[in-house]
Amino acid sequence: MKDVIRKEHSFNYPIQKVWDAISKADEISSWFVKADFEAKSGYAYTFSSLEEDCPKITGVVKHADPFTLIYTWIVEGTDIETIVKWELTENDKGTKLVLEHSGISNYPENSAVTFFSSFDTGWNGCIDKLETFLPQQIHAR
Amino acid sequence: MQDNITKILKAIADPKRREIFHALVIASSALSITQISGQFEISRQGVTKHIKTLQDAGLVDITAKGRERFCVADARPLEKITEWAKFYERFWDKTLNDLGTFLDNNES
């Protein structure tokens, strides 16, 4: 077991189009979550969910050269920093995305528990698009 | 502040420790250090060291009976890590699917 979650995904679209979708605030806001975001190193971004009482995600952009985007990822109510990295490369189909989320080892025991309980009642219900997976998440326990 | 999750990750990073831990999980009763060393053909000293690391991570409880020490597995600390991983596994799967859908609908 490693301290990182890694996802690979291919999209049949040009790399610039995928890059725009993950790095431009208006596009992020339309498919992911309401975003105050700039793909500029040092930018302190905020991802807010649609409802007010849900935890926000904040962080700082660490790297934003096409086509690699790295930012810290801090769930509101915790002060634990994890790292999200999006890496795009061109392939014969279009664009390959490798996403890595690392840093669980930054969670001390108790804050991890707090984190999960806030996430379970928080973001799961906050991002409307996550609704479909919420029931699976609960029953998977 | 003690970072337990780091200890847990460290404890299970070693294949031999994972084997020992697994053996303790499937054993229905406590195993002595002697029994474990017999099963894995490693020295008693080696087993003791591995067990200590597992114990530090909260994955093994040790009780002494006479001169022998008995070990029991406790898998509960692993839940924190698997829950984190499980949540984000699904979260990112869903997110990347949404990204795919967005790109499909946004063709220009």
C-alpha cells in the first residue's frame, strides 16, 4: 500500500483542450466544482461546493506549465496538506492524463478521523455530481 | 504530535512484515514469537524486530505469558488508510468521468 492514488485516463481530444478543462476557472466550474483558480504558480485557489455549509478545498498552485499542473489540496476544517498532480501527455488517441493524489501520511491519526467524518457528511452531499456514488460509498463499508 | 499513519505505512511497506501480519490475521488465536519464527524460517531476533515495528503502528498486540510472548493482529489502524484511499479512488474515478463527459459535450 502506498501513500498515493494514481489514475490514468485517455481522452480522444487534443491536449490543449484537456489542459483548458483542468486549468481554467470557468471550465473547472462547469464540470467539477465552483472554482476560483488560476493556473499560475503561487496562486491561492479555492474550490467551493454548491451549498454553503460544505467544506471548501483550498490550496496553492505549485506548478502550472503546460501540461503539468500541481497544487496542494487542503480540506477546510483540517490543516493537512495533500498534493494533487495532473499530468497530460499526447498519445495516439489524443491525450493521456495521469492524476496522482498523495499525502495521506501527512494525516495524524485523529485528524484523519475528523477528515472522514466531515467529508462523509460534507462533500459527498455537496457536489451534486457525486450523488450517484454516495450510496455505493455508504454501502461499501 | 505523533504521526501514526506514517508508522502504519512504514510497517506494511515491508513484504516480510506483511506476511507476518497476514499470518497473524488468519490465525484464529495468538501466535508466539517462537511459532512465527518457525513458520517463516527467519531468526527469532528478526521476527522480534518486525513484530516491534508492527506493534509501534498499533497493528499487533503483545502479551507475555511466562517466558513466551504472544502476538495478536489488530487490523483496525488500516481502516483509516483504506477509507482515505477508497474515498478518493471513487472520487477521482467519478471526477475523471465527469471530465470526459464535459469534453464530449463541449466539442468545438
